[in-house]
Amino acid sequence: SRPVLEVMDLKKHFPIHGGFFGGVTAKVYAVDGISFSIDKGETLSLVGESGCGKSTVGKAILRLFGLTDGQVVLDGTRIDDMPAGTLRPLRRRIQVVFQDPYSSLNPRMRVRDILAEPIRNFGLAKNKAELEERVALLMDKVRLPRDAVGRWPHEFSGGQRQRIGIARALAAEPDIIICDEAVSALDVSVKAQIVNLLQDLQKELGLAMLFISHDLAIVEHMTHRVAVMYLGKIVEVATKRDLFSAPKHPYTEALLSAVPVPMPGAARERIILKGDVPSPINPPKGCRFHTRCGYAFDRCRVDEPVLKITDAGHWAACHLHDRPAAENPMAGAKGA
Ligand code: SF4
Ligand code: MG
């Protein structure tokens, strides 16, 4: 079966205007050539520090702006260059849950209308009775009481609002949901509830999910595969198990070293990265991570590594994997 979503060599560069004539003086290389695919019923997490470009990927898929280059393919149909009118029926199939449950719901709409809007827009109910039935079923799905549909967003807690946001995404009967830091703003206990809800819904409905997050601890509970982003590039892709037990990229290793391990005595040694994330306006030459990498060697400063397969289903962009295993600190099963 073909993937629900394929992203091919996606690039998004933002021009910076300045100078006397207001011309383009620089570019932000926010997303600089990334590819991945997601299958039905699969969650792919896109992780990395703030500013790595992961949210830009989500917005590009949603067509909130045009691409600099690359392709986005939904269920076999290329959608990035489709005119808005033609896109409309396909647009329903990709829905989004945003980070902030406070600003993403219209405060002047009752929950009933928030949920009815996509059902109406996409013509998913034949009459008023069916519309009401669908709204009620959506409330069941996100485990909110049916009689709360007459209430306003401000009458709900953050976690409940995020349930409404999820119900609104489901109202369109999507094939794929993009969650952009969807639980990051919530309290720890509420986070776990929403993560569980998303997982249950995904299984029940066979959804594909792109889970964008800076938080590997949350991702570990959530995902099938992980793609790690650094400065606009994917540096590693693997199944959750392979990535967490044996990362193949030094950046992933450092991110994982900060994730608490539940087993006492199994704690990973914390790797503190040197310096800050460099600016995406002028990313470092060679490997973009070389300014912070504890393993960097001469080649890393001049030659840009590409994603290569290291084990079945496990990809990493790091020159260490061109070395014999004895000279490759990322070859073994770290933290396993
Ligand atoms: Fe570090 Fe070099 Fe690998 Fe980049 S290519 S992650 S600098 S060892
Ligand atoms: Mg973001």
C-alpha cells in the first residue's frame, strides 16, 4: 500500500528584505531539503529544538504558504502545486491540532458550532439531524459530555479545550492529523491524558499522524517512528525502539541523554551540547551540527553528510558511519 503522505525534498527559504533598495539581502533556510512518508495508522514524530524548522514543515504540508522547492503527495496525488479550488476536497483529509488550546478556538462560537463548521463546510451531513448526531458522536470520541456542546470555549480547562480542538480536527474525517506541539502547553497530568486520547483515536480510526514536538519524553509514549531535525535538515530517522535504544546520530544521542529514564540506575550520561543552535540564516558549512558535535573531525567542516541507511529502517546523516566500526562511536547499541 502507498503511504498516506509523502514529503519529497521539501525546501522552505524565507527571504529577508533589507538594504537601501529593500531587496532580498539574506535567506532563512528554515527547511532545507527533507523527505519522509507516513503510512495509514502510523505516527511519525518530527523532533528537534525550537527553530529547527519542524513547525514550518507542518505549515508547508497544510499549504499555509508556498514551498521553495519539493513536493507534498497525499495518497498518491501531488497537492503542493494544486490550485486552491481543486485542492478543496483533498484539504479535508489533512487536519491540524495546534499547540495553544486557548487561541485556536473561536471564543465567540459555542462548541456545537465549532464542531458543526467543518461538517458543514465539507458537506458531511445530509440534514440538521445528522449534523447534530455527528457533533454528539465527536463529543463521545474525545470523552466530553454531549450536553457540553452549548457551552463556550472559555468555560473549559486547557485539556478540555484541546479535546475540542481534536474533535474539530476529527469532524472533517481526515486521513492524517498534524499535531504541532499539541500537548506542550498542557500540565503534566493533562498531557498524559491527551496523549492517550490521541493514541486511542489513532488506533480506532486508523489515522496517520505527524506529531511535531520538541519533547522526546512525550514522543516516546506516542510514536511508531521518529525523524530528528536539526537546522532545517533531518539528521536521523528510525523506529522508536531503534532510535531510543541505539541512536546513530550524535545530535540524537545528546537529545536522548536529557530524557529521564524510568529505571533507576539506567540513567544515560547527560551530554551537554556546546553553544547555541546556529542561525538558520547562515548555517555552518559541512555538517550543520559540527559546531556543537563532540565527535566532529576535519571532514565534518567541509563536507555535508547525507542521510544514509545504517541498519534496516534506520537512517542517519553523519560521516562517522563511513568509518570502520572500531572508529565509529555511533556504531554500537548505545543505552540499550
Ligand atoms: Fe558530528 Fe561530523 Fe557526524 Fe556531523 S558528520 S554529526 S559533525 S561526527
Ligand atoms: Mg514550533
